[in-house]
Amino acid sequence: MTTPPKTNDGKAAAAPGQPDAVTPVVARAEAVNGGAPRPFSGAGAGAAASRPVASARPVRPFEGQNRPPLSQQAPAAKPQGGALATRPIPVQPMAQPAQAPLPAARPAPGQPVPARPKGPPAGPGGAQTAVRPPVALAKPKARHWLVLLSFLLFVALPSLLWAWYLWGRASDQYLSTVGFSVRQEQQTPSLDILGGLAPFTGGGGAADTDILYQYIRSQDMVEKVDAELDIRSRFSREWPRDFVFAFDPEGHIEDLTRYWQRQVKVLYDSQTQIITLNVSAFTPEDAQQIAAAVFQESSDKINELSAIALDDATRMAKLELDKARQELTVTRQAMTDFRMRSQIVDPTADLSSQMGVIAGLQGQLAEQLVAHDLLLDSAPQTDHRVIQSQQKIDALRRLIDAERNKFGADGKGPSGESYSQLMAEFEKLSVDREFAEGAYRSARIAYEAALATAQRQSRYLAAHIQPKVAQSSTEPDRPWLLFMVFGLLLTGWSILILIYYSIRDRA
């Protein structure tokens, strides 16, 4: 049995007359290239051609080799001397970088554009690539029609009805504006006698404007203006044609107050303390008259508040005056009781008269002593004239001592009181009376000052914008009202639709 020769890589060489293992591969390559070997390109062509073939076995042709097919080559001869034939290792050419595809040529102007093939290009072996058919257009379902119907019913139709009412039935309204502030008259220093009088007569503009803001919007203001101008009939002129913006004449006073707050808008600036009043009515004259009436009622309210504050101030001064008068009356009554008890109208004058009596007695005593000494020079002591003179001197001395004893601690007055006690009591009553008279005098001056201040108008309203008769209608603001209602309806409808789809997705 003959062993087939082997190559250098240890594989058995093909025997003569047997097909090589690479023959089918080459045959397929020739079939792809149309029966001819592919041309060889690259630098490896020369090296492959110059390399000697070590074996007679046919070698797979490479690109660039112009060899006949393997089927036409002669069978390889056996190596001599039993040496193994070596098979050269083919050298693969380097891959060339891929070139970018050339842009498609555009047809010349005026020439028809070639139609694009409808089907996808065929793959290897003529197989077609599977392509998903295009998705058909979605058709509206019942819920879509329901959403559209809800939009028409809840948004479009109410908006159209509201627009028709605004431009077809709503009556024009006219605006009158009045602006005012609370002013305070500066008081003269001569009248500000008491320091405690200023808090009662002083203003406090912030408090006054806050009070006016609440008072203008109150039911009390509505009742007063209604009694003066009959605003119920003025606000219900367009009823029932304009039942949205007009007032129902059958409404109660609470309804009229709420409608008043809608028609009479009060704007208050706390920084400047200015009140601006915007009055709306169905005629320019009504708006102007209502604004003027509100200003007058506000002025009366400020005057009333000022009168109350000034009345409080005069009341306090009057109380002080009455108290001082009562104290003065008590002290004077005590002085009268003292005089009636002591039977002395003026102890000081009585004391002066008593001192005059003593002085007179002392003068008489001095004269009698002189006469007595002269008499002793010419007559003896037993003479009856000397005795009478001595008796007269003794009598004058007793009288003088008696008068002096009246002013001592044991001295008695006409009613038996001590002159010292009478004088002490009199001095006390005199001091009390003087203090009461001074307090009464000060209280009287303060009361007169309060009365002088009360006779003036210390606080008043100053209007810097007088109410005027409007020339054109400015209300209602129809575009803004339509936009606001449409926005609210659209927002509400959108929320309902979102809630519906949220519930539907969860279900």
C-alpha cells in the first residue's frame, strides 16, 4: 500500500488524478466572477509570481495571478528521493480603505426624475427583506366625539351665550371718581393750656381714614344715601333686562349693601392716606350725585368724630372745673363757720384793733404816771388827789394786762377761745382758700380753652378730586369679562377631562 506524500505542514498531498480540497472553493469563486479568475491587485503580485513552487500540487490562485483553472493543470509528480514537498504560505494582500460613495447625479433641468424602485433591494441569493407595512390612520372613537361634545357644551356654548349677553343685553355704566383725605387744623399754642388735652383734640389721620374706609362700605352709609337719593330705584333702572349687572328692586337691605360694595369701589392708600372713590351707575348724573353724597356723608362722619373727641376734652375740663369749684366752696364755708363761731370777721383786723387798744391804754398810763409824779411834788401821799391818781394808774395797768392776756395761751376771745388757736385755725383756712381759688382759676382757664377749641372744626375732609359727570361709558369691560369667563370654563373643562382620562387609564 503506497503512502501519499505529505507537505511541510504535515498534511497529505492529493494523489494524482484526485481532486484537490480547494477545488470547490476556486470553482465557486470562478462562478461568481463569470468563469474567470479575479484580477490581482496590489504589491503582492510580483512576489507571488517570483516565488518558486516547491510542489507539483496545484495551489489556490490569489488575486492578480493569471493561472488556468485547476481542472486543466497536469497532475503533480511525486517527489524524488522520498523528500517531502513543501507548500508555500500565501500572502494576503492589504485591505484598501473603502471609498465614500459618489453623490447621485441630479438630472438636468427639464428632464424627468427617474422613479425610485418601490421594493427593497434584493439580498444575496435574491431573498427579499421583510418590511412592516405602514400603520393606518387612527379613526375617531366614541370617547373622542364625547370629549368634543363636552367642549362644545361646557366651553364654547356658554362663552357664546355670555358674549351675546355682554354685547346684546348688558347696559352701559358710567363712572364718577372723587378723591379726598383727612386734614387737621393746627392749633395755636395759646389754646393748648393743658398737656392732657392734646390727645383728645388731636387727630390721628391713619385712624380716621381707616374708619372712613369701613364706614363707606357699611350698611349705615347705604341707608343714609338711600334715604337721600333713593339709590334702590337708581340701581334697578335696567331690571329685568340686565339681570346680571342691575339690582333686583325686591332685594333686602343686605342685598343692597352687597350690590353697593360692587358698584362703589373704595381705594385706600395707607402710605399717603388718600381715599379714592369710584362710583358706577347707569346714568352719568346718578354716578355724580352718589359720589357727592358719599363725600358729604363722610365729611359729616369726620365732624361727628371730631365733636365726640372735643366733647370728651371739654367734659374732662368741666369735671376739673366742678371739682375745683367744690373745693373752693368747702373752704369758703369753713371760713364762714369760723367767723360765726369766733364772732370775728377778720382775726387779723381784730388783732390790729386790740393792739390799738393796748397802745391807747399805754398812752393814758404814761400820762397818768406823769401827772401822779407832779402831784406828789405838791401834795402829800395822803391827799385824796394822790390816792385817786394812784387808783387810776392801777386801773390802766390792769386793763393793759387784761388786753395782753387775750393774745397769750390762756387768753380768751369773745366766745372763750384762745386767740392763738383762733389765729392758727384762721391761717389754715386762709391757705386752703387760696389754694382752692388758684385751682379753680386754672380749671376755669382750661375749660374756656376747651370751649374755644370745640367751637372750631379741627378735622375736615379735603377733596382733591371733585366728582364729575362722565362723558362716555367705561363699564362693563366686555372683552375682559368674556376672556375671564372663557378662561375659567376652559380650565374647568380641562381639569374634568384630565380626571376622566386618569380614571380610564387606571381602570
